[in-house]
Amino acid sequence: MQRAAARVLRGAVRTPPVRTLPVRARSAPAGTAPLGLLYERHGEPAAVVQLKDLEVPKLGDCDVHVKMLAAPINPADINMIQGTYPLLSPLPAVGGSEGVGEVLEVGRRVVALKPGDWVIPADAGLGTWRTRGVFPEKMLLKVPSDIPVLCAATLSVNPCTAFRMLADFESLVPGDSVIQNAANSGVGQAVIQIARASGIKTINVVRNRPDLPKLVERLMALGADHVVTEEMLRKPEMKDIFKSIPRPRLALNCVGGKSTTEMLRHLQPKGTMVTYGGMAKQPVMVPVSAFIFRDVRLRGFWMTQWRKDHTQEQESVAAMMDALCQLIRRGQLTAPACTELPLQDYRAALEDSMKPFVSSKQILLL
């Protein structure tokens, strides 16, 4: 596992360190009751999520008191509130599975953390949409406080998903190529940047939209080699791309339906397609010929399951987080396009996070 991860970074371009001072988000004073976005039943987020005062439990020996700084709204968070996600928190629940916080106080048996440290969730379902909380130490991961706060807040889900998919399914080397749909998603943006740092070419598929030239420009600025629409996948002009780069050995699918079928056509024989999302809510359709004559492999990936499978392999988690933080420090991995909103504007943030063709991730400042 670690060897595969090392391969992803082997070709990384060495650039001078970029030191960006993090902007600390405002939060409620430690002496006041914390606020949080609570839902007591499943349903549409705008209808069931409410901003409420929360009780802070007494600090146990193995607990950590955390002041949250910033937390994003991810599609999985919306699905958890709706009750359609495979992992659901016991109700009532505080929303949010990702974010970054600052340690205020630790229990007497806590050894790995101290006040002032930055922490992120070690797993999904922590309930990060709150100003303060008390969590068991084992549910938190320490991250360096010298990286931008938005990078830290969006580190535990999308960049980790991108890193693992690039590292674990094909032994990619500089010069290889990867094709992905939903390329403007948080995972897609991370794939572009991590691949670029490793010398891996990316073919990035997006839906057609009114502001397509602007989106293409932004993805190219991140390091994308090619950006095409789903309609372009079906056209003969796609062959021109493969005059300069090899056909991809790895395809990353977050959509399903026709997008997946068309993307699969461009995969190398014996290549692998990894499905990690289903935005189209349609099944993955694979021609029989793809199995018989090209021996393609279909796999699935869920970051939450990866963490469960590697609970006893903390060195693997630490190596991944260290590699990602190094990329951030070198300016080779940035936070996705974000819209920052105060916690009190949560309704607008929830609504905007569910709109189509929105490439900006909603970030709650706590």
C-alpha cells in the first residue's frame, strides 16, 4: 500500500515551499454555549436542519475539547441528512463529516494532542457543523497548522479519495494518463493536481454548461491536460488526444449512466475503472465486448470503508496525510473553489450546495 502511494508522488515536481498564513475563522467565545446545525429527523436539509444551542459534555480522560474553525458541505453530508447514505448518524445528529478545528483542552490521558493543535475528523459522521465540541481522541487526526485553513478543512475526504484511487488500483508512472468524469468536483480537482505533481496526464470530462470556457480555463490552470464535455466523448475527435498521450490505464467514475459507458471506451485493454459516486443515479452499463476483448476491470471505492479497513495501520494514514500536506506546502494542491459563509447563513449554503452546475464548495466559517 505504501509503495503504491510512493509511486504516485515519485514524479512530483519540486518547487520552492509556498508558505501561506492560514486565516483563522471566527467562533463563539469558549465561555458561551456552542452552536450547531442539528437535525432530529431525516428529510430535505432546508426543512429539517436547524441552528441550535448545543450542550458540551464533560471532558473525559481521553477526550479533546475542540473549537471548530471551518467545515464544508459535501454531497455525502446532504445524503446523510436525507437518510439515503449507507452511513447514518444516530438522531438527533449534528451535520458535517469534514472540517478543521483547534484544540482548546485535552483530557489527562490524551498524549498525541495539546491545546493549539489543529485537528480534522479521523472518520465520517463526526458532526463538524458546530462552533465547539468534545470528541474522543481516537476520532481526531492532527494536521499541521501552517497550511491554509480551507485546505485543512477540505483535506479528509476529497484529497484522500483522489490520492487513494491514484495509488491503489494501477501502478501509474510519469507519462501515464487517467480519465475522469465530474472533473470539476472536489475529488476531480484534487485528482488533477495530484496527478500533475506526479507527472501523470489527465483527461477531464465535464457536463456542458453556459460558462464552459470559464470552467475549462480554471481546470487547465489547476494542471488539467485535456478538458472535454460528455458529448465530446462520443466524437471521432477524441482520437486526436491520444496522438500525444497514451490511452488511460485508469478511469475514475463519479457519474454513472452514459457518461461511464462512453468513458470506458477510451480505456486501455486490461485497464481499470473505479466508481466512487453516482451523480446521474443511473447504473453503470458495460458492453460485453469490453470484458471479453479488452479485459477491463471494474472496481469500487469508498473512503469511509478504506479508513475502516486500515484502522490498525495508522502508518498508512499518516503517510497519506503527510504526502498531501507536503503537496499543499509546495503549492501543488490547493483547496477546491470555495464560497465562505458564516454559520448563521447555513440555509443559503445548503441550498447552493444542491444546485446543479455549481463548482464552488460551500464552507461554513465557525
